[in-house]
Amino acid sequence: MPIHLRAEPGDYAPAVLCPGDPRRAKYIAETFFDPGVRLVNEERGMLGYTGTFEGKPISVQTTGMGTPSAGIVFEELCMLGAKRLVRVGTCGGLQANLRMADTVIAISASADDQTPIRYCGMKGFAPTATFSLVEEAARLSRAVSDRVFVGPIVTSGLFYDPDPNTFGIWRRLGHLGVEMEASMMYTIATLKGIEALAIMTVSDVIDPDGGNVERISDEDLKKGVDQMMRIACQVAVS
């Protein structure tokens, strides 16, 4: 039994959704999974549930915030038999054409954080998603919305970054958004030989001029996340 996920092999499905927030994990399990969901982990408040989606096995497991916390969870999910990880969450929009509640599908995740870099042992490593999952997520997302963007994102180790120039550097290099876990997930998935995808809803738009951040309303965020979540469940069990 791993140290932080107090579960046994077989408690998790091969496909696992990975939100940061334990309340979101509970919401996903109760809202999108078929009836009959069971709690498989609550150690340290890192809630994990297993059930089915449209009759197919699926789990959801909280990762916490940032790559150190998420990395522990990804590692232990692999120990427990996970074969496909799908990060579901939010990101800050960096490009001027992005709007609140847009869907961002991360084909790659640059690491502006030392944890994934230390883990892979290669400073220039470029962790990427599983391309077949990117294709499927893009196809399903574009069937219900024209506000779907596929491209690179950046994983930051800081939520409150004191450097006012950071956003501009990431934007200039073509990153669609910024979040805090995907690069670690893609790195571990690569080294463990499993599949991975990060799909996110834009919850903040970062002003290209002044760096000011505009935050989405709770109601609009829920609508955008719910749409993204249904698609993530479909991708996870595809």
C-alpha cells in the first residue's frame, strides 16, 4: 500500500481523472459517474473515488496544488495500476484571443518549476501529452463548442509570482495558459510508460499589457468546467 493513497491494487480504475481540489473530485464522482461510486481514499483529505462512466471503469483522485503534491499522487496511482491520467482543472489564459470558460487542451507543458526538471534529470526535457488523447479531446470538444484551443501550456511553481515580466515571456513563446501540475503529470507518464492528457477551463485571463488578472464568475466557471468534465470522462474511458 502506498503511503499517501491508502488503497490497494484494484481500488482504482486504469483511467483516472486528476483534479487538484478534493471538493471537485467529490463533485465529479457524484455528478458525472454512474450510481454506485465508492470512496477509495481520504488520507490527508486527498479524496479518491472509483465507479463507472457509461458503464466503463473510471476513477477520480485529488492531486492537491503544485507539482510536489501532484507528483506524489501520480507516482502512487502508477503503483496502484493506473494506465491513463487525465488532469481536469483550470488555467490562466495567456493569449489575447482567449476568453473566460474557453477549453484548453495541452499538447505539451513547459516546466517553469524545478520539480519536473529534477525528476526527469534533463534540463531541456519537453513533456508532452498522448497524442491520441489530444485528438479525441479536440474532436469531442469542438462538437459542442467553437471555443477550443490546442497547444502548449506552462506549469509554474508559483501562484503569486513577484516577477511582472514572467507572463510576457510565456506569452511570447506561444503558451496558451498557465497552471501548476500538468508538466509533472506528463513527465511521470512518459517515464512510467502510461498515457496522459491535461484539459482545462480558462478561469482567469491575464492582461497582455499590464499583467492584470480578470477572474471568471462562479456561475460561468461551473458551466465551463461541467462541459469540459463530461468530455474528459469520455476521453478517459475511450
